[in-house]
Amino acid sequence: MPEIHELGASLAAISPETEDNSLSTAEKNALTFDVLHDDGNVVATSFGLVFTVGEELKAIYKGFGIDLEKSNGDASYTLPIPATYVIRQDGTVAYHFAEVDYTKRLDPTEVVQALKKL
């Protein structure tokens, strides 16, 4: 992460979790960047990243003790697809990566390379 800051950029995560749960997640994982609350997945929806959790997946989550209604503060059962964006200072998107399979994440070196091209 130091490379991101050295390039004059900052990093933030956006989550549908309530503000209290977002703060808990940041503290529990010792995150060194801000975790912002996306109430009702408004931001994720504007980027076309939201899906509705089906009944089968709801049951799996409940089996693992995950209460989406409680953690997200609503009963929508919607979640964002994991995505990474590099946004220019003028607000336009310079680079993006989105993957439905949450186990496949963007390598941070690709973010650094995108920042170097700005």
C-alpha cells in the first residue's frame, strides 16, 4: 500500500455494512484504509454491481451465522460484486476490475500500474 500513497493516491473500501459493522470490520482486520458505508448499495447499484441473494445462498449464509439483514441494516438481501476502481481526480474511471467470483481479486500491482499511467 505504500506505493499507492507514494503515487499520490488513496485507498478506500465501500461496503453495504452498517457504519458500526464497517468500523468493526476495519478494526478486526487492522485495515489501514477507510471503509465507507454504502447505505442500501446505492453506490454499487450506480456502478451496476449489485445482485440479490437467492434463497439457497441465504440458507448457506445463515448456516455460517451470517445475518445480512443485521450486518447491512436492511432486508434487501442485496450484495455488491467485488470490484476495484482507479478514479482520476476529475471523477472519471481510469481503470476497473469486477469479478462475480469473489475469490478472484485484482492483484494490487495492477492498481499501482494503473496509477502510474495517470
